[in-house]
Amino acid sequence: MDKNAEKRRLQIALERLYIFSEVEKVGLGGVDPTRLEATAKQVAGALKIEAPPVNKIFDESYLPPLEQRALPPAADRKPLT
């Protein structure tokens, strides 16, 4: 295994899959209820069923507090070394 290549792959994954505006707002593991509702309605429409309410799809009560799931401020983020 090429350690440097794997580190670069992880850095790319972090930057493109985990660090974006929604995660900065709702924290890791959280969801934007408005966006989730829109997605549920889209899927339900395609399946010709009624969309379930957001609270039946996602319950954030099992998650740690937002402070523990929040990303560090952008200025404090450093690339993997």
C-alpha cells in the first residue's frame, strides 16, 4: 500500500464527501429537514405513494450534541500530513 497515495485519497474524500455547507450547518450525521422533505416527496412521487413526514424518516435525538459533531472552523482545518 502506498501510504502517501492513501492519505491523498482520504483527503479528497473528506473535502468532497464530508466537508460542504450543509455539514457545516447541521454537523456530521445531521440532515437539513427541508432538503430531506423535498427528497422524500420526490421519491414518493416517483413511486406514487404518500411521502412520510420527516420525523418518521430521521430522528436526530440519538446523535451527540451539535457541538460534538461540528466541523472545525475552516481556518483551523489543516490538510493531512
